[in-house]
Amino acid sequence: MKKILVADDDPGIVDVMQILLEDDGFEVILTMDGKKVKTLCKQSPDLIFLDIWMSGMDGKIICKELKSDPSTRGIPVVLFSAN
């Protein structure tokens, strides 16, 4: 089963993403805290949906950190925003 990490600070978006992705057969890892994304990557997600405007931490910075780390650079990241 493919794993998808969803990181967004809006609980409504997190809930909808979880429902949609689990209905399509994916295992879903959720966080509303941008600081936890790197730690959650230890669970080896196959894809990351990352909010650009997370409170507390900018999604673009998180993405740059992931892409500069050899252990996470191969994970595809989809940046998105509700705006």
C-alpha cells in the first residue's frame, strides 16, 4: 500500500484529504505541524502533499530542507495552498 503524507494546518483540508486518499486505497500520514514533516518522513511516504502557507513554518522552506537531505530528496512533493 502506498503511503502519502499530508501536511496542512487547516483541519478541514486534512480531514478531506484523508477521506479521499484512504477511499482510493492509500495509507495516509497526517500532520498539522510543519516542524514534524521531516520526522514523519522516517515512515517512508511515497508522496508528500505540503501546504505552502503553514503556520509556524513555511512549506517552501520545508520542501527545500527535504530536497537537500539525501534520505528524503527522492520523495515527490506537491506544494498546495487553499488561497
